[in-house]
Amino acid sequence: MKKIALFFAILLSATLLHAQPQYTKADSMKVVSLLTGAKSLPANTNLMVYFANKLTGLPYVAHTLEVNKEEQLVVNLRQLDCTTYVENVLALSWCAKNELYTFQDFCNTLCQVRYIGGRIGYTARQHYFTTWVEDNSQDGFVKEVQQPNPPFSAKQVVHVDYMSQHPQSYKMLKEHPQWLPFIKNQEAAINGKSFQYIPKAKTGDNSLMKKAVQDGDIIAIVTSASGLDIAHVGIAVWHKDGLHMLNASMAHKKVVDEPMTLYQYLQKHNTHLGVRIVRPQ
């Protein structure tokens, strides 16, 4: 395992050789503190749940990656949205699992998690979560779960075009219209692909759900909203009353262990159809 981790660290370091991550001293210190603390954890610790809980209470802030004129690797553990929350938790978990404890190790891993092929660039960022899942599956970080049926009894056929239809809604894309064809290519690459998911009516059946969802799995909420594939993401955690979701919540304005069960949460949103499940490796 250590040899594999070392090879992976060298490979990722080459990716970031000429990159300048954007971060504060507080960010780097927090990363090192979190990873150092993980060294003494019991071997059977669920690292995804551990790090997800360590980030609870942080403020929800949207568009934290849209702060530059040109793309940089943004490391921000002071403010999170739902996707950057999941990305940071996955990167921390991977580093701890593979005994990669430096801030540079973390930056290298986050770069690989966030960008197609680990290449920093706006057009290489995984703007749609289906792209995120596919690329991170190829890199060995995650694997999408689509069985058993039930509860994976519904099928999503992806059709995304929201970014290309609303470029003015994205600060960096608005400033760089020449990037639009690349965004359209990213959309075309996943359109028409199908995935099995759990319809929201079944998410309240704990006996079924426990066969399909584990603590630390990534929950991706399938949406009927035009042009989008996924509405929200979080991290699965089982409580006595059922499955809940650790997430960076716009409603709560911070990272929370959602008080409602996942079933209750989904019922409150008409456009939420159910959930896809992605398992960290």
C-alpha cells in the first residue's frame, strides 16, 4: 500500500509542478492538523464520516471556486458549498488512508479529484456531477453503486445543457466566452448515458436502504430541473431513525448533519427524484 501511495504522490506532484494553489495559512494549517490527527485513529475508522464531521459548522458559501480571472486550484476549508465539501472530505480521506500527510499531498489529491485528468483549467473542471463521478471512477477514487434492484429501481438518462444555455450565470464563463465550446463538449460527453438510482419513495425503507447505502457513501440527488443531472450532494450517515445526510446546506447556511432523514428531506423538494450512490474506494 505504501509503495502504491508513493507512486500516486509522485504522479500527482508532476501534475501540480507548475501550479500555484490559492489558499490562506489558515487553510494549510487546518489541512495538516486534520491529517495529523488522523494518524492515531483506529484502523476501522470510517474516514469519510470522520472528516465530514470535522467540517460541520463551517459556513455555506456558493461560488468559492469562481474568485479568479484564470483557473487556480482553490483550497478553502473556511467556506464550503455542497460539492467542495464532498471534494475536500474525499481528498482528506484518501490522503489519510494512503498515509499522505503533507499539505502538498492534499493539494495534489484535491487537484486530481476536482479536474479531469488532474489538469487545472476551467474547461477541465468537472462542472457536472456525472462527469465528476466518471472521472473519479477512472482514477480509482470512487465507484458508483447501481445494485441491488430494489432499491435501485429507477433509471436516469442524462441530458445536461444548463451551463451552455446560461453562460451569463457563471462569472468566469461569462468573462471567457471562448470556453463555451469546451463546456458543450463536456455536456455532450455525458448526455444519453443512463444510471440506476433509488427513487425517493424507497428511501424511507430502511431494510432496503441498508442493503444499498453505507456510512460514508456520497449521495447525489437526481433532479428533474431542466438541463441538470444532480441538484445536491452530501455524505451518507446512518442514525437510529434512518439514513441522514451530512452536507453543506444552503438552508442551514452551514455544514450540518441534516436533522431530517434523507426520505423526509427529499419529500420537501418536488424536483428531487431520488438518489444516486457513489462509494469511495
